[in-house]
Amino acid sequence: MIAGFDWENNQWIWVKGVPYDQYVRSNQVAANTMKELTKLKKMVERIQDVVFPNEAVITEGGVPNVSK
């Protein structure tokens, strides 16, 4: 897209009609959402590591085999 300056409204606009500041704001919201989702994903992975450790071998009965 090409940006142009709208002298009447004193702001940059995209030729497709999206005001520049609105475009920047929506990008910031998207970036912040991705940051939060990444944090959430890391938290979920940490919880999964605690609840379902990789070392635990699940037997057919669904219970870790601790008889060894």
C-alpha cells in the first residue's frame, strides 16, 4: 500500500482508505495480542511439563508405572 498525507485532516492515510493512526493502532493491538498469546503459550507449556512430565511412562491402564 502507498501512504499519502491528507492535508485537510492533517494525518497520513493509506491510499486504500485506512487512516494511518488507525492502522498503527490496529497493528499495536495485534502485536500486543501476539505477545500475550506467546506468554500464555509458555505458561501452558510449563504447566504441561509439571502435570505431564516427559519421564512418566503411561501404561495401558492410564496410570504411570511406579512398580519398578
